[in-house]
Amino acid sequence: MADVIAELRNIRKDFALPTGKEIRILENFNLQMQHQEVVAILGPSGCGKSTIVRILSGLIPPTSGEVLYRGTPLSGISPAISMVFQNFALYPWLTVYDNIALGLKGRRLDKESRATEKVIDLVGLEGFEEAYPRELSGGMKQRVGFARALVAQPELLCMDEPFSGLDVLTAENLRAEILNLWIDQCTELQSVLLVTHNINEAVYLAQRIAIMGINPGHIKVTIENNLPYPRDYRSTGFLMMVDKIHSIITNAYIPDEGPEAPIVPAAVKAEVIPFVDIGEVIGLLEVLEDRGGQLDIFKLSNEVVKEFGEVIAIVKAAELLDFIDSPKHQVVFTNLGRRFIHASINLRKELLRVQLQTLRIFRILIGMLKRSPEQSLEQDVIMEELTMLFPNEKVHKLFDAIINWGRYAELLGYKPNEEELYLDTPSQSPNVTA
């Protein structure tokens, strides 16, 4: 039987909203962390990835299900798990040495100063012991975070998007150094759990990659990654693994709608519009026009120099507006999309205005505004409605996207000083047929 360090069994997690309504973040979530492995949890923002590591480490309890350490139910915070966060979480009034030594608080370790000095050496912080966080770069601050986690000699290190706040070169360097510490067994560390939305990062680091689904969060599929260390981003095997995960994500978030696809009545279907600027959607259409009306999604990501997840969001937005189709890995124009890209700026606004009113979220908001005496509502009222409609989404980002799309189409207006959304009714209804 495999040596299991920590385990989540049938985890469900609900959170209470200020309105009193409960939302389900995770459901039927199962995960084992075995001896001598690196596991990545890969998924979009808002799917519950950070909640998972907090439950596993004992920082928050599940609503139901079991959290086990070495086969025994976990009570309180796990003594065998350390965490590294995205935002560094350093105390600005403490030196580098003292920030790291905090990782030993409550731990009964002999020769604590020697343990701190050893980990300072391992993560390359020699000479910075007396420096304060304000004197450090982002990469050096995150090194302090790693040192504080490792000084406690954990069996399992949980990393919650630890490289996402760093520039590309710094992240790449630190990622390789942390992996080498684990491979070379320079510490007591047995296994690593990484939370990320970066596909390349997951393939570079992990031996097992769990791809999450959403609403509520769950594991859709787990992939074994048997590429030998050290891994080369340019190798055929690496690129094939990245493409495999791309395909799974594409099928998950841009599924082909064949004849067997379930039909969802428009009256109950609520679309979550992607958190992208409408200008990015138009930019995609411009690129598509320049490339003859057909593009490969993966090549598009490289051309526009964006993370694949960002490109997927833009493609989803264009597809939601019926400007494109995305069969397999291709992006192709619809008739409406061709008409839009060849239209004048005013006709584009009219076409977009019509399309927005086919989306349930815009129909709901327009209905609310029309029922208001002034055809306007405070932002808090809108935010509460969005929270009820989309409890697992980042509603502030959703609100910003709605304003951005609605303003371009001259359908909605927003007064930032008053924090008020209003109906921007044109003088004449658009005479546009899609």
C-alpha cells in the first residue's frame, strides 16, 4: 500500500454569504498526498484551489468529509504541513532572520538557530539576515516565505500560487531552485502540493496533475506526468503534455456542441461573461480577420503573448457573443462575426447591443433598471443580485466586465462617484438583424 501522508475524503465546503445564503465551494473532493511526489492542482480562478490547501493543512474545517494525516483524522492545524502563499505574508517590522524563525514558533526543535541558519543557506539568503522586507525584491521576499515554511522541517509543503506575483525570470529561477531542493533531498521535505493556474508550471514541477472543474469545485481528471527530471520546456515530451492538458481544458471550457449536447432552456440558463475587456474581444476578431478567418487556439496564445487561460477567456467571450465558433482547437468566424468586423464603429455598437440583450445576465439587469423609477440602481444592489446568480464567481470582476461591455454598446452607464449603474437608452431602438 502506498505511503499516504495526507488525505482528503469526500470533502464538501460551504461558505455563508453576508446575505445569509450559503454557497458550495467544493463537493465530493478526494485527494491523496503520497510519499515522495509533487502534485499540482490546476484550475481557473474561483474553483476552490486555495480552499483545498487550507482544509488539508487544518487552517479551516470542511463542512463534511474527512481530513486525514497518516491515516488518522486531523484535529486542528497539521504539524507536518507548511504553507507558502502568493502574497509573501512577511512582518515588515521583523528582519529576514526573525521572519524565518517564526516558522519555528510552537515547534519543539533542538538547536533552533542552527536550523534557521541552515535554511537561510539553502534558499540563498546569506547576507540578508538583518535586512527588512522593505529592502527586498519580490523574489527575495518569496525566498523568505519558502525559508519560513522549510525551517519547521515539514513532511508536506503546500504552495498556493507562490510564483504568480513574480516576474517571469525570477519565477523561473525560484521554481527551479525549489524543485532541486526537493529532488536533492536537502531538507526533511517528503512531498509537495502546488496550487496553480499555469499549465507550464504544473507540467514542469508535478508528477501528478489534478485538473479541476467548477461550480462547485471538483477534480475532473488526474494526469500522471512521468517526464524525467530535470524537465525541458522545449522538449517534445513536455510540449505533448502541455498540449494534452490544453485539450482537456479546451474541451472542458469550450466544448464542441454536437447533436448529443444537452439543451438548456434559455429561461434558466445564466451565462457568466468572462472577465475580459471588450477591446480584447475585438482585437481577437481583428487577428482572426488578418489570418484569413481561421486560427489555432494554441498558436493564438503564442502570437498574442498571453497565458493560455487568458486566451481561452477571450475566445469564450467572443463565442458567447456569437462572433466566433471554436470547433476542436480552431477559432472561426460566424456570419455575425464577419459582419461585425467589417462594420463601422456605430454599427458595431448596435450589433453588440443586440447581442448583449440575448444574454440572460444583461436581460436581468436591464429588467431591474427598467423597474427602478430613475432607471438606475446602486452598485450594492447589483452586486447582491450577481452574488445570488453566480455564488462561486468573483462578482467584483464580473461587475467590472458587465460595465465594460455595456458601456461600449451604449446599453449601460456607470457613475463611479455615486457608485450607480443606469440604463443608457439610445434615442432609437437599433434596427439591426443578426
